[in-house]
Amino acid sequence: MNRQISWRRVKVTLLKLLHLKDSPKRTAAAFAIGIFWGMSPVTPPFFGLQTGMALACALVFRLNKIATFIGTLISNPFTFVPVYMFGTYVGSIALGLDLKIDTNTFRHFSLSEVFGGTREVAKAYFLGNFITATISAIISYFLFSWFIARYRRLRKTRRKKLKLDN
């Protein structure tokens, strides 16, 4: 069967999926929720939970599920170690601890190995990653909201210009 791809149909489908009719603030909120859960200190021992928690929030608040899912991708096999190491570092500073954390333990991610059985490291991990997740979500909300609004204004201006030229 030779089916021709209708790019218009693809575009319409993507616009429906992305809910581009939503306000920039609602789409940015969905993305920020994904960022928060993607960096949340609760989810790493249970991979996949971050996506489930983010999508549950998106359902409860009736937000864009695609934008939420994309936000959770901030923590993935390539970014996992730096994200959680940085969060643990932030937590150690917030708690006034001088921790020596072995980066190799994060590669295999065993909570008992990373925390070394000490409560100080566990506290630094949870507090620091909660702080970084919250700050990252807030920053991403404002940046993404600004970006979407700017993109829509530019697109509207371009459309008006094209209509005037024709």
C-alpha cells in the first residue's frame, strides 16, 4: 500500500497532542511538574515512578501530559549521576556537612552504597535534591512560559506579515 504522508495531518495531530491551544502558563506548568518529578529525590530507587507521579499530577490538574512527560526526561541514564550528585552537594552545603561522596557509587545506584549507611549523606541527598528539583521547576516554569509566549508572538507577527505581502 502506497500511502502519502499528509504533513498537514501530522501537524494537526502534533498540535492536538501538545495542546498548543493551552496558555503558555499551563503548558509551562506541565513542563515544570515534569522537571520537578524528574529531579525528585524520591523516585531514583524506583525508576519509572517519576513518570507515573508526574503524569498523575498532570491528570489531577488537567495539564498537558506530553509536556509533563518531556519534563521528566531531565533525569535519564546520561544525566542521572550529575543531577543527583549536584543535589547531594547542595544538600551537604545546606546542612553544613563536609561530605566525601564517591561518584562511582552513583553509577550502580544502590542507596546503601551511596549513603554509606550514614544518615548525614541520606539527609543531604533528600534535602539537596528536593531543593534543586524545586528551584529547577520554578526556573523552567518562567523560562518555558516566556519562550512559548515569545514564540507565539513571533509566529503571529510572521503570519500578519505574510498576509500583507500577498
